[in-house]
Amino acid sequence: MRLRAEQGVTPGVAGLPQARLHRMDGSDILTTPKTPVTQPTSEPTRPPIRFRGRSFMATVLAPVPPVAEWFGDLDALNRRAPNFFAGRPVILDLAGLKLTREDLDGLLAELAARRIAILGIEGAPPSILTPDLPPALSGGRPVGDIATPGEEAPLEPAPKENTARSLILDAPVRSGQTVLHLEGDVTVLGAVASGAEVIAGGSIHVYGALRGRAVAGAAGNPGARIWCRRFEPELVAIDGLYRAADDLDPAFRGQAVEVRLVEDAIKLGLFERG
């Protein structure tokens, strides 16, 4: 007996594909395949795209004329602190300059040659900005900006509550770490390693060795100070004024030192170890 097979669908079997076998005498034999020929498929549900807003602190570079001399000052800073701009987001503030598009291209090329990555541009006329440039930004404000009083001040102003908070770290700040606390002082009970950075809105106290960067008064506080028991920093700064290691008096190296501002200049002083 010879058999031949063909695909077909027989009503009454829920539409499942079956094999119909014909005998030579014309009668049929119906068989059901073990697995359907076609199976419905379902795609996995993908989560929707979400957008979130976050704010970060960025360094603002504001060139001043003559720009060539400004670049000379920038190069001097890079020589004293070669890694100062490494990994830092930088905003370019052009409000103090009148530039053409060619001038802007040259300025960005000079910054790129110094490995300074520009995140955005402020203060430039829209006519010279194109989509291939860093985006135009607006609305930024200095961290800790202090509002000036109006012309008519109250006769008896209410005393302001001191909301400054201190941050105490009971572990060393390791290389590559950045501690950012703009609401008050930072106290490190251990050391600040080379390649680490502490940024405080107020003063900085380091009970161990200071080998990294210490930036005090970052919220606009010229009265902030830096104290450490062993002075070996890569850079110290108060209220935006910087001194790199090469500019510091070597006589203070390894000593217990206080750093403060005197007439817009960084001053160092010794204090007794407690």
C-alpha cells in the first residue's frame, strides 16, 4: 500500500493543520502533527523611554581681552596644575567678548588643544552659533550667589538663621574621589590622597595629610580657610583664587598649615599640631 501526504486543514479540529493521507482506494487517514506549523508569537514589553533632569556644578571660563594674554595665564595655570581641567565640565562665558564666528572657532580650537572640553556656551550672539558647536546655555548662576539688598531696606531686619551645615568624613578621601559640599564646612578625619579633591562652601579641615586639591569658599566665601596637619597639596583655593603646588613656599611642605585670604592673595601660616 502506497501513501502520499499533503497539507490541509480539516474543519472541526480547531483549525489545527493536519496531514491527510490518501489510500489508493480513495479513503482518507487523518493525522495531527505533534507541533503546530505556525505558533503565535508575543513580543516582550519594552519599558518606555524616560527623561530625567539633573543639575551639576561646572567650571566657567570667561576669557577677557586681550585673549592672547588670557591664554598665557591659562597656560601658566596648566603648567602648575596639569590635571586641573581633567574630567571637568567647562562652560565658556563669552559675555565679555565681541566675536565673529571665525574668532569663536579659533577660541574653541585653542581650548581643545589644551584638552579643555567645553560643555556649553553662554553669552554668545545666536548668529554665530550653529548645531555643530556646543549648545547655547542660559540661566546659569554662580553657586551660592548672594542677592543684593533693595534700595529700601527694612529698618529692623530680622536676623538670618545660620543654616550652614558641616560634613564630617571619618574615612580618607582616596585618589580619584571628589567630595562636594557647598552648604558649609568639610572635616576630613583622615588624609586627602593625591588625585583626590575636596570642595567646600565653607572651610576645610584635614586631620591627616593633604596631598590632593582643597577648594574652600566655593560658595562665595572669602573668609573660608583651609587647615591641615601635613601640607603637601596639589592645589589650594579659596573663593576662586588658586595656588598650585609649584607656587607654594616649600618651607611649609609637611607642616601643619593654615591657608587663608589676605587682600585677595593666598597666605600660608603655621599652627601647632594638637
